[in-house]
Amino acid sequence: MEITWNNKEPIYLQLRDRLVELIMDGLVLEGDALPSVRQISSEQRINPITVSKAFQILVDEELVEKRRGLGMYVVTGAKDKLAKQEKAKFLEEEWPQIAERIERLGLGIDDLLGGAKS
């Protein structure tokens, strides 16, 4: 798992987002185990507590479950739940900014569908 860290948000949130991407992209399937805290902390050179914090957020969001002695597993329905959340987030947070920029630049539907032609 490759992650390019940024300084804009905490590492545990970036890790949570990367794990979400893996689930949404189908690289980690429902029912699959996530890599262990030890494995991720070693590969990414981050504190195990940071990894545990990211995992706990996923548990709180009911996307993964702890199986005592076995690790963390993606729950059934996680991908659909994430898709709904990501669509809502896009429409509520990102799309209004994109729409404003489209209007500010005076772009029409033909511009958007036809690509960037000067």
C-alpha cells in the first residue's frame, strides 16, 4: 500500500482515507482482512497508535469490524455505504465549488463535454 503523506491533515485521517480508497476500488473486498496494525506501522514507518486510531474510525463508521484474535475485517455492505457517503460529500462539498468555477470561467456544456479546445 503506497501512501504519499501531506502536511495538511493528520496521518491517521490520511490512512483512513487510503483504506477507504482501497475498499471503494475493490482492492480490499468485503469480508477481507485489513493488514495488521504492526504491518502497516512497519511499512509506512508510523506509530502503531496512529494506525489503531485510523482503524477505530473505520470501526466507528461501521465499515470494518474487529474479530478477536484475528484482526480487522471489512463488513458486508461497506462499499455501498462508502459510495453513498462519497457521493453525498461530493455533491455537498466539492460540486458547489466546481460549479462556481465553471460559471466564473464562462464554460458551457459543449466546453465541458468536448474537452479543452482553445
